[in-house]
Amino acid sequence: MNRRDARIFYVALALAGVFTMAAVPQSANLTGTWRLDKKKSFFGSDHPTTAYQLTKTITENGDDVMVTDASVHQVIMGFHLPDSTATTTLVLNGEEREGKGTPLFPGMPQPTVTLASEWQGGTLYTTQRSNGYGGLSISHTRYFLSSDSAELVELINSHSTFGDVQQRLVFDRQK
């Protein structure tokens, strides 16, 4: 093997190592209780009231992540909703699974949803599809931590017959 071939071989070997390391699943520790900071967040077309509060509790159990949202003083389209708590279990294998979603309003049936979740580097990525009230809806959500792990950022891109919505919700870690 001459010098040129050896150099090409070692460059290819180094690149293979880099791509192999990038393919190893990584995760961030999102576990904790997080309170929505409305001033740091972008709600898109939604306009929450000043009294609105959202607390997100994330727990991990093996390959599953449970996300519990507790909302207080929520108003949707002028309707005051009762305080609510909803928990979603995310199975982090990237495969779609069927489950029940959260109804738009109290008393409505729970929509059937398809969820797929996986780690993409230090980001928890989730896709949710439903064909409930109002037709087909697809939502892509990304959860990740700030560089100092003091904030949880939730990026939401939703597409439905009602329109497209992009939100950036910022949560502060609670002690």
C-alpha cells in the first residue's frame, strides 16, 4: 500500500468512526417538574390569559418517559376550561403505537392518536397523528434542555385543517 492509499484508508476509517459515534442513541435528563415561563415563550396564534399556568412533570421509567401536563385557568376560543391533568407515556423506540389523546374540550370523546418517540441526540422527538374532531392533525414536538439545564424547551409544529401552528414553550426547572 502506498502513502496515498494509506492516507485515504485512514481518513475513511476516521469518518466511519465519527458516523458510528453519531448513530449511538443519546439522551438528556429531562426528569423533573417544570413551570411554563410565558414571558420567554412564543405561543403562535394562541394568546393565553395572564392567569394561565402550565406545569410539566417528566419522569423516566426504563425506555419510557411519562409527561404529565397540569393546566390551570386555561381558556380556548373564549371558553374557560376546568383545571386539568393529562399524562402521556412516550415509548422511546421510534415505532408508531396507538393510544388515546386529550380531548379538545371536557366531555368530548378521547381521540385515537398514533405516537412515535425517540431520542435524536440530546433531543426527545415525538410525532403525534390523529384523525379526530376537525380532521387529520399531525404534531411534531421536540424537548431539549438549555445549556445550563435550568430550562426545558418544547418546540411544537402542528398541522391540521385549522391551520399550521408553531410554538416555543420555555419551562423553568422547579426545585
